[in-house]
Amino acid sequence: MRIVLFTGKGGVGKTTTAAATAVAAARAGLRTLVLSTDAAHSLGDALGVPLPDAPATGPVDVEPRLRALHASAGRTLDPSWRLVQDYLLRVLDSVGVDPVVADELTALPGADEVAALLALHEHAGSGEHDLVVVDCAPTAETLRLLALPEALAWHLERLLPAQRGLLRTLRPAATAAAGVPLPGPEVVETVRGWLQRMREVQRLLTGQQASVRLVTTPERVVVAESRRTWTSLSLYGVAVDGVVVNRLLPDAQRAARTGGAPDPWLAGWNAAQQEGLREVAESFAGVPVTTTPYLAREPVGPDALAELAAAGGVDPQALLSPVPRHGLAVKRMGEEFVLSLDLPLADRGDVDLKRRDAELLVSVGGHRRVLALPAVLTRCTVRGAAVRDGTLRVRFTPTPGAWPASLAAAGGTRG
């Protein structure tokens, strides 16, 4: 089973591209689900079928082997979260926070994004599909979506009491000492369940079965955003396995041959798009790049989408290939350990690092990831860092007296 997520700057045709890929896959014999996480509700419009926001029966059948779903917080969110919210409301009430303000403060952060993640997790693990195509929101929202599992898991871990058994035994005294109500067993178990689900979603998105395809147009501003998105996706450990350059205009000289002098307007756009294609090829060296022409009519409905997929050279069987992983690695290099993280197109000025106990905080272009350091590095000191050839490398040396000599001699690990 494979998951392919499509994203790009708003207006580049990512929904149409995702829908076309899903139609082509289904018609090639793959059991396909196309799932939208975009609040714009345009997936149903592209497919030419009614697609309710929260269908009680789940995905809608579009044609043989093709189903579609729009993720909805109202349908997907587990009511068990209300147990956690009720506990947090009691805590805030005990310290005098206004109930209306407390209700806003305790709402599940990123509820729509969480709903989309849970829907993806549910259907990817159902065994009913060979391929799940995800029509994501524009790039900024997609980056929040893909960063959420790890970030929410980090916060959920801090809601869990360190000594659950001790708290059960000493609850009245502990509550009095803390000055606020302590979580009951049902709250703790709910948080543990959510933590497990977020960890599973994180493994799903960063495993070999998931990848992102960036949809762009050959325009300077759009390509620049696609470059930044590739860097940010790599920060979160998500692989990009393709770039789709959409809406290429007909060639001006070919148009001239059919009816007179070349159109200067079309010739100008042809020149600009060719320059944009060169920039894409240079920026995404090593990543497969495909192009899709501007069709003679708007591609709405499965037949028109299949035509678009054929024009773009979509190979449904190739979609099932596993994705090579690089991501985070730690290796022993002489007396040092070196942590490396792929950050394509980033340079030194884009990256900011901070060490916080057993965590490394990496920020790139306004996006931040909290990396839990492998055990071997928690007893080390950072000696330096550099960004070269699209890879961040952080050097660590063992802290004198912090760990036994036998551990200091151990080999590196991979994260």
C-alpha cells in the first residue's frame, strides 16, 4: 500500500493533479482512495460528483476501484478527547480562569489537521486500498499538517504523569500539594492512546510507503515557494519523490504554423515558461520532474481527468514503488559522533540550532522541529555544525565523565 500526498501553492492545480492521478490508478486496476484535507472542498468539483463534508457512510464511490472522501473534524475526531478537555477545564477553573476563555484554551489544537491525519491513518491501515492519494491544502497548511503528529505527541507526553502508580496511591495528598486537580486514570489512558496514534501516524508519514509530490507552475514566484517547501518537508522527515509542472502553454511557433504570424503574447509566455522549467530542473536535481499541458478545456469528471493524467505521463504502477529514505542519521567519525539531516536547498543562513537537554531544536525558514536525541548523544557536547550540499551536520563529542568508557567506544546509531 502506498500513500502519495499532493501539495503546492494555491491555484497551481494540485487538486486536479491529485484527482487525475487517482483516476488513472483506479483505471489501471489499483484500489484507490482519494482523500482531501483541503477546506476548500474542491475535490468533488474536480471529480464531478457530490462529495459531502462529513458523509455518514464514509468514502463515496466514484467509479470502479475509485472512492473519494473529504476529511471532517466533526466526523473523524474521537469523542474521547472530551475527557482530556474536561480535565483541563477543571484545572483552569481551579486557578480562576473564565469558563469561556478556558473552553477556547482547551480546544484540541489543529482539530481539522488532526481529523485529516486520523482519517488517513484509518484508511491506510484498513487493507481496502492499494493506493491512497491525498489532496492536501496549500503548502503552509500542509506543512502544519505534516509537522503535527510529532509536535502533538511531544505535548501529549508532557500531559502524562511521570509516576502514574504513585499518583493513584497518593492522589488526595498530591492534589492538595499541587493546588490543582490531578488527572484520573481514564484521562491518563486517553492521553496514552492519543500519543500512540500520533506516533503511528508519524511512522506512516516518514516510512517508505509515503511521499509528497510538489505541484507547481513554471513561474518564478511559484517555483521559489516549491523550493522552500522541499526544504521544510525534509526537515520533518517527509520524502519528496516527484515534481509536477502544471499548465504549460502551447508552443508559439506551432500555433503560428496553424494560422499566421506568431502571437507575441504567447511567445512571451513560452519564453518565460521555458526559463521556469530550467529553474525547476536545476532546483530539483535528482527528483523526477514531469510536465502537464494546459488542456483545451477544464478537466472536470473522470474521463477528462484521465486525459490529463495521460498527457502528464502518469504511470500508475510506478506509484506503488517504495520511497528511498535518507532523513536523520548518526554515525561515529573517529572521536566524534556526527548527526546528519537532509535539508535540500538550505544554506547556513537559513538554519538555526539550539540544544535543550536531550533535544535538538532545528529551525529552517520559520519552521521548527524538536529532535529527540539518540541516547548516545545525550551524553555528548555539541562541538560544531555546518550546512553543506543540502545536508545539516552537527558534531558531538563525548562529555568527560558523563558515560562509561565502554559506551564511548560503541558505534553510531541511525534515527
